[in-house]
Amino acid sequence: MNEQPQSLGVLVLGAGKGVRMHSGKPKVLQPLMEEPVLYYPLSAAVSSGIGNIAVLAGYQGELVEDYIKKEWPGVEVIWQREQLGTGHAVKSAEEWWKRFDNLLVLSGDVPLIRHETILDMLARHRAVSPRCTLLSFVTDDPSGYGRIVRLADGGVRIVEESDATEEELFIQEINAGVYLFDTVSLSVVINKITSDNELGEYYLTDAIQLIDDTEGDICVVICDDKQELLGVNTPHDLAAAAEVLGKRIIDHHMRNGVKCMDPYSTWIGPRVECGPDVFLEPGVQIWGKSRVFGGARVGAWSTLRDVTLGANSIVLGPSVISDSDIGPCAEVGPFAFLRSNVRMEAGSRVGRFVEVKNSTIGENAKALHLSYIGDASIGSGTNIGAGTVTCNYDGVSKNRTSIGDDCFVGSDTMFVAPVSMGNKATTAAGSVVTKDIPDGALGIARERQTNVDGWNDRKSIVGGKPGKTGEV
């Protein structure tokens, strides 16, 4: 369901400090499944088809603004210079929301809300056209939340916990902090909100009572899933939300054909895409904007972050891969570390205790043992022997190594970059390569071996221990 361009705006409240987080970082930027808490309500709003979105920034607002500009370029940022409560927050954005017929207010610290819930709320609001629609939920433990007070005349009032009477504290219907206002009605009451309460703040919840008193037209939608509207205020809340989100995401992928040996130890981030018949072993973590194509397998305790994993490729665990593109039918690991712009072409292999950084591994090329490949390009069909190192850093800058197609690199070869190796060339084991090797050539860069016959017999032994040797 898409609203008309100017009929609906969404204001996400993200100005609070979040004192109970005990952090210098704003609450809405606290990490949840490796994304800021703010990511989730924004994602729900965008997934609902709403195009007019603004975030209210306040405490450490520069950090919030930087995040929005980088990750959500279509979202506006509005400042609340003083944090004087939710009513004051919405008042701070009045010039922005007056352009719309309706305003949806979301809390930036409610990360579990689904876009389906928002669409249902919009549909009910449109069906009855009240002055305000709000979400509530029922919980056995309402502590910390404002209570929904149902009045005898059919009206609705919201009371904050700090201002609730002893009787009202037993109410289990909770205000979720999600509101859909008719902006004409909101503009009438927003300036009438006062700070005459225990905390001396301007509560947006007072707008509900003011609208109810003047127009008596409030719609309350009860959300069946109480977890969906739980706020995140403490580190414990973050962990609880991660558990819910983690299960929700795993369930989504398994419904689409992903196979998890142990869903309870597997973590997949909210932006990850997986194809059918992906197989994940226990302890796998996949984060960021990773894409895992069909038939790929990720081994136990491997971590992928911003990785493209091609069809039918294999990661043997444990391995760590970030910012890399792994082609189809490629193989990585075990104990491999790939980072910072690695491209592995189809059928290539990187094996045990191999680190690759900012490099390209050509089609069907392989580096299987104990090597470091940094700032290099390796051609197709090339074999990299055990212990090979591209010496890319000269103390000032990083330099590149270029190795051609169908090469054979002997074990313990050191490439002192910048240097190149032509197609079908070979290096002798133990070589330190400082000059380019032409196509088809053998590069040998080591001292000639000298054998001294009878060396053991010619050593002098003093007191049972090796002493000075005799002359050679």
C-alpha cells in the first residue's frame, strides 16, 4: 500500500541519549546485529512504501546525521537542539510535517517493528479516519512503559509510569510509542502540551488526551506480537532484541531454501541475501551486504562480512572473509583470511593459513598453504607454492606484484614488489625475486649451495659440547 506523495510523512524520533545504555554513543546508533538500532525502524518505513521520511537528531546528532547521509540519502535530518521530551521533539519538526495530511511517528529505539504492522495500521486509519491512531500491546510485565487508560466514556488516555497511580500501574495494555496523526489536529494541540509532570518534560502522549478531549476520535490498534514493539533501552534489551531478530532472519532464509545445521548458533545480518540450497554449518556468521548464491557451503565457525560468495563455492571453516568477491565453484580455507578487496575467479582455491589482501586470484589458480598474497594479481591456472610471500610494503608505500597465467611459483618464493612474472614462468624454491621474470623463464634468486664434506668429523668437541670448529 503506497500513500500519495504528500499525504503521509514519517518522523523517526532519534534524539535521545539513552542514559541506561551507559554509552557515549546515541541510543539509536547502538549496534544491533551489526547495524545501528535506527536501521530497523527506517527499514520498516521504507519497506512500507513510504517515501517522505525524516529523523530527529539531538544528542551526538552529528553522528546520527553522518549515518543518515551515508546510508539513507533520501531521508531528511531535523534537529532537536534541546531534549525536552517527545512532545517537544515533534514540535521541533512542525515545519516539516505540516506539509503532509498525516504524520506517522516512530520511535527510533523500536527495532522489532515490521512493515506489515505499519501497513495494517495505515489501512485501519484510512478505514475509519480518526484524528489519531496509536499502537498498543499487552504484556505481563508493563514496567517501564506508559499505560493505556481506557475511559468509561470510550475515550483514551496515556499515562507515563512515573505519573501513574497505584491502580494504573497494574494496567497491562502498553503504549508502543507509534502514532498516526491527522496533522491538522496535531497542529492544534501540539502547542498546548505542558511540562507539568514528574520529569518536567513535554510528553507527546498528552496530545492523545488533548485530541480525545476536544474531538474524541482516537483509534487504538492492539498488536498481537508484543515482542515487536518492545523498546531498546539497556544492553540487556539489545541482547533480547538480537535474539528475536536473529531467529526471525534465520526463519526467513530457511523458508526460502537455506539449510542450517544449527540455527541456534548461526547469525545472519538483516541485509544479507541467500540463494536456495545454501548450506550453513554451525557457528557461521554472515554480516553486512553479503550475497551467498545457491549451492554455496559455509563451514563451521566462519565469518563473512560484505562478501559475495558464488554459486557452488565452498568455505571450509573456520575462515574469515571480508570485502571480497568469491567466484563460482571456488574454495576457501580452512583457516584462510581474505580481506580488503579480494577477487577470486571461478574454480580458484585459497587454502590453509593463507592470507589474501587487495588481490585477484585467477580462474583455477591456487595458493593452498601458508602464504601471504597482498596487492597482487595472480593469473589463471597458476600454482603458488607453500610459504610464498608478496613483499608489498617498502616502508613508505604499497607496491603490486603481477604473476601471469599458468605459472609455477616454488615454495618460499619472496616477490619484492613492484615486480612481475610472465606467463608460464617458474621460480625456483626459496628464491627472492627482485627483477621481472619473462614469459616462460625460470627465475632463480638464491645463493649457490655449497656442501662441505666431513663437516661433522672436523668439528672439535670440548667437554662433550660443540666447541670451536676446525679450519674449513
